[in-house]
Amino acid sequence: MRMRRLIPVRTRPAFALIALLMTPLLMAGCAQSPQILQVKPDIGTDLPHTGNGQEIALSVVDGRRSDVLGTRSGSPASTSTIRVPAHDVIPKLQTQAEQALRRMGFSPVEDGSTNATLTLTLADLSYAPVEADAPLLDAAQLQAVLRAQVANDGGTYTGTYTAKRKQSFAIKPDWDSNNRMVSDLLSNALRRAFSDPELSRQLKN
């Protein structure tokens, strides 16, 4: 009987090559995953006590064109979006603004039950590369903008309060890091708004 010669199949190098080729794709897939943040702004306790129990009708609204702050890759076309949904952030800002008014000596009430109103608008929340043409996001510029409008018998007043933060990264930040940075940014913008002496004066009128 004639013996057949077995030819070994060299599978290991082939699998190694496939694994080598797939690794960047898998890493890219992980880098492209979106993040939906659940921010926790905090107004703090160090606020001027200027009120005397005046009732203020407070409303907080979302004035952003989108709930997308930016992308983790820095590319506008990337799917690695960072989002802060309005249904999550606006009630939290409302709670912090109510606490701020109470600590300042005012009484926040339901809209329409008083002549004095305060409308707080989240005008902008962004997360962008420091350099617009940067191929990778190794440094980010974060910005939060709040706009406060007071209307009462003494007229109207509008103040704009911007908080910025420039952050460099050795590696792309994870969900916890981004959530903490955006939370701190919003907290800073809130403190700027409610520490404004002119805003306090207008609320007292």
C-alpha cells in the first residue's frame, strides 16, 4: 500500500497575522464607543446671603442646539460622541439653582405666582480639541455657558457666565473622568452665576 505524505498546515502564522490585523480594528471600535454622561453639578455653600425671603419664580431650560458635547476622538464625524441629555441635566440644574436661592435668602416658588422671575438657560456645553485640526484628542477644551435672566417690577437683567477648562490626556479619558470634569465645569458656571453681585441686587428689587 502506498503511503501518503502528510503536509503540515502552517496555521499559527496565519492566525497570528489575522490577530495582528484585527487588533487595531478592535481598539478603534473601543475608542469609538459613545459616552452618555450623568453629571452631578454642585452649587456649594459659599454664596452671598442677600435676600430677605423674596419669592422668585425659577425656571431652568436647555438652550443648546444638541445634547452632544463633542467626541472622544476629536473628529466631528466620529461615532465616539459624548452626550449630556437634557432630561438628566436640566432637573439637576433646577435643584441646584433652588438650593442656591434658598442659601442666598430667597424663596423659589412655582412659575406664575410672583412678579419676580429668574430664568436660567444652559446655553452651551462643549468638549472639543484644543487645536481644531488635531488628528487625535490628546488635549481638550471644555466650556459651559449659563445665561441668567431676571425680570421683575424693576426691569430686566441678563448675565452670561462662562466656565472653561483645558485638560491634557496621556490616554483618552474614560466615562468616570469625563463625567467628573463636566460636572465640575457645570458647578463652576453655577457658582459664577449665583455669586454675581448684580444678579443678587436685581433679585432683591
